Amino acid sequence: MAEKLKERLKELVGDEGRILEGDFERELFSTDIGEVPFASRLFETTPELVVQPKSVDALKKIVGFANAERVALFPRGSASSGLGGVLPTVKGVILDFSLLKNLSLEKKPLPKKSEREGNWRALKVQAGVRWSEIENFLKSEDFSLRAYPSSFFSTVGGWVATGGYGVGSFRFGHLKEQVESLEVLFPSGEVKTFQSNEAEFERFFGTEGQFGLVLTATLKLRKKPKRSLPRLAYFESCEAAFDFVRDLVKSDFKPKPYHIKYLDAGHLEEANAVLGEDLFAVKEAVLVEFEEEEEREEEREEDREEEREEEREEEEGKEEGEKKEKEEEEATKFVEFATQRRGRLAEEHLANYLWHERLFPMKRSSGSKPTPLACELVLPLENAVPFLKAAKRAAERCGMDLQAESHILGQKGTGEGEALLILTHQCDARESKTYLLHLSLVPALTRLGLKFGGVPYGVGIWNTPFVKAKFGRTTLKTLKAYKKKVDPRGILNPNKFFAVRTKFWNFPGVVFKPLVFGPLVGAAALATPLFATLLLPAKEVVKKKDKKKEQREESVLERAVYSCVKCGSCAANCPAYLVTCEERVIPKNKLLLAKKLLEGTRRERGKGAGSEVTKSDSDKVFLCTHCEMCQEVCQNDLDLVAAWTELEKLLEDRFGKPAEEKVKEFVAALESSEDYWRLVYEN
């Protein structure tokens, strides 16, 4: 983008948004949760500018300008997906929705007849609102979300664009079934509201911002459940676990489960490692969440007699006893259902622990390698077991230890149901040969999933070769035609999703064409076991390396830097970020700055990663209260406060401390912020 265009854009935004243009600030937006070492060689992943609009009016101006000048726009939420959906591919502007976070409760007319899933209220939210913020907002209300993503600190717009399945999907289905309407801004500048019964409505779910920018979503709510009642059942084999799941899905079991999740033995072994105790049996398992709900009454008449009110009060004790009996009866019924299918019920507190940890899916023990690789697929439930067996066999041949979990999605049509399967393997990106070898197997696992009737969960950049398999030929043709209609200049999230286009006249991009990509992935799947044998170090060499590593212990800061999974949980709980809206104070971003410092020092370069950090970048790190809130929600349980002390010492030695006035301004901003005191009170 020419400097004149940059200046015009700045003038256009004015005080209605924030513009980030520092080198390190822009670099923070060049990655997502995934770790793909060659991404920056194929694409222009660092944006020329990052714009954070504060209002819809500001966003309209930016989009109008970009459309007129053919400037590429890349919408971004919390970047909690790892497929490159938010990464820039060409020089352009990132639209960060983090400041668009208004939400309001809307009253809806009561249904004529009482309905257990009756929709009494709806919540209208802007795209930048995080799901955790909705939960906090609804704490004082008698309503709650129907379903939500396991990445609880992701944004509403992000889940609309990339996923749609998560916690509660068994009972309530895909996100599009829980949204009443979407408000969308098109490249032309037109803002249009789509109701859930309109044909175009579905086109904005899972299409990663290709057609328009989602401004708001109106979410259906439900009455808040009275109690959570999780149950955990162990099984001797994967087959037995999924037989149980299929029977549960097909049955008319009452109450209907809210959520069903499969966990393999590896997950429970990891849970034991995290806890430091062998509490869980290392077996295949199924977690089932039931809920105790308030029975809905028919619409109350305003002139209801006081005598009836008194009668209910007299019967409360009796009703409580009946509810307790009913709960015990339902628990017994579930035990019988599980044991008849070769299951064994785990202790109640273990089920409660796993249910509590559902929002921290990336939590790992301190002995695990820090970089996760993941493959996510939606498969027919009946094909889950054969696929898992084939995937684990392929992984073992390559020296990979796969862990598997699955969110059960319920029945679809007349079928047995579907499962969102998530396969993970822990690596270390610093071990480049091993990491690249295992990274190459991820698309091979996705391709294997297609043979079992599966489709990739997301697309982004890296799954673009599978886009036809995901949507089907007819739907894909319709989506491409719609793209040409609403975004004829191709400014929204270009060079991905429908087709990949890279740097170097797109020569590397040929690899992403399905006719080329398929055979290459097939060849990689065959060759990877051979390369694993030749390239991966023998056990004796590994032992020597481990011994050498023990002799040079990682510092607290180094461990934090290379163990951070960039999940974004810390951003939603950081007082400094809440008050300043400054990206460089977010804990995960401070660790990226620390990584630049450490790698620059380690390579002993006069110029390099460390020297690119500026005095301004350094000063932002000191705007920290050391309150430990980031540490409380860290998925890897990192000692972040100790890491901040070490990082501040490094920066002080190089740049000195920030001016005292800046620190005083920061403290004054905290003390005068209602949001800050609310966060302190809630925590």
C-alpha cells in the first residue's frame, strides 16, 4: 500500500478507531494459534496496517475506502484457529474486531404454551464480543447460552466464521440453529440483516469472512439450568466406548444429555500427569453432561390468586424430596445403561473435574512437548472407530503419539449421528526436522478422514485443497458465484479458502491445487515412516540430548515462551489490556516479545530478532500489575508472574525502565476504570 493511501486511511479513521503501524505491533498479527514455519515465505503474513474500529460507522468508512482502492482486508477475532483463516496473504490491512463488543438483552414475547426450549429472550452481540464476556454478562440474568465453543475466550464473529460446533452441540446443534439473525457489512458498503429462515443466512457460517463482515449476531438464549450433573464412564476399548455413544444417541434416554464427549486413554493419562496423581483409570472414556432444569410453567396471569402461591410454598419441602429421589433414580438409570454396554462409572468428583476443564482443552503437563499439532474432522459416528484405528496406525509408523477426543453432534437426518474428532500430537517446533516431518502428516490424516466419509472442520489456508470435499461440488459452485456477486474485487480475505495464491508468481501455490496436493500428500504418507526412521534421532542420541538439556535448565521465562500455546485466555483476563486496549500488554504477546529477545541474544547477532524490539515496545511490558490473573487461566499452568519479573529485568538492562509519568498514567487509568474494578471484584 502506498504511503499516500496509508495517510488517507488514518485521516478517515481519525478518533473512531486505533491504527497500529509499529513493526512489532504489526508482527503480532502475522500468526494465529498454529505454528507453520514456512508461512511467511509463501505469503505476506505481516499486515501493512492493523485497524481496530471503535464503531460500525468507522468500519463502514474503512471498507468503503478499501473497496474503492482495492486494498485487501483480513478480518480477525482472537485468532484461536490454526488453519491460517485470519492470516494476511498479500499486503493489506487487518481489521481487528476487538473493540466492537457491545451486547444487549432483547425481550421476546412469551410463547402461548410452555416450551422446555422456549425462547424467552435473545442477546444481540457485536462480532468482537468474547463468549466468556457473554457468560459474565448473563450471570445476573436467569438465562444462559445454548452452546459455546471449547475455546471460550474466542469471539462470536470468529465462531460464526470458522466453526459452529462445541459444548452443547449434541442438544442444540450447530451455531446457525442458535442464531436468530445476522447483520452483515458487504464490500459495497451495504449493511443487511439476514433472518435464520433466509437462504443467504447459512452462507456466512464457516466461510471465514469471504462474503461480508459479520457486525452483529442475535443469539437465542435458554433458561439457566439449576445444576450441572456430569457422568464419566470407562470402557475397555474404543469400540465399546463408541457402541455406548451410538446407543445413547439413538435412545430416548431421559433427561436428554446436554453434551457427550469421547476421550481416549491418552487424555486421561495426561490428566493424571497434570494432577500429579493417578486418579483416572487409563482407559477409553465417555463424559456425559446432564442438567437439572427449572420446569417451565405456562404464562402466569397477573391476577393469580394469593392462595395458590401459599399452596406452592407449603409443598416446597415435598417437591425438594421428590426432586432428590428423581435425581438418584436418573443416576441409577445411567449406571444401568452404561454397565449393560460394558461401561464402568467413575467417581463423581472425577467427572466434575473433567467437565470443569472442558474450557481448557489444550492443558498439558509440564513434561509434555510445547507445540501442539491438530487435525479436526467431522465424521459419521459409525465411521469414527475405523478411522481412529487407521489414523493411530499411520501415526505410530511415523513416531507420533496421537491423542483423540470427540464432541458428539447428535443425529442428522436418519443417520446415527456425527462426531467432531480432534486428533492432537505434542511436538517441539524448535526440533525443526521432527516438527516438519510430523506437520506433513496432518493433511495426510485429513485425507484419510475423507475416505471414511469425513470432512475437515475448517478451511483457512492449509485445508483449501479439501474445500470441495467439505462443501460438495454444487454448494461450492454456489458459494463461488456468491463471492463474485458480493465481493467482485476480491478484497475480503483473498488468496485462500476457494484457492491459494502465494508469492513468487504463485509457483509454490501450485502445490495447493487438489490435483497436485492429493498425490503429494499420499506420497508424504508413504514416505514419512521412512524419513522418520532415517531422520529422527535414535533412542541413545535422544537420551544424550535429554541429559545435556538437564545440565542446562531452561529459565522460567524460556519455559513460558516455548510452552505458550497462544490460546488467548490471558487476554480476556488481563486488567492492563482491559484498560489500555494495547496489544503489547497482553501476556501471550509479551511472550512473543521475549522470544524475539531470547532468540536474538542466543544467535549473538548485531541485528536480528532481539534488536527489532524498540524502547516503546519495552515500555509497554512494564504496564503490568503482576496480579496473577493471567496465571489463573493459563492452560499450561505457566509461572507467568516469575516470567514477567525475568523479562522486565532483561528489558531494563537493555532499554531502561519507562518514564515515571507513563507508569503513573497507567495506574491512574486503572484506578478510574469501572471495568477494572468489576474484573477485580469478579475474580
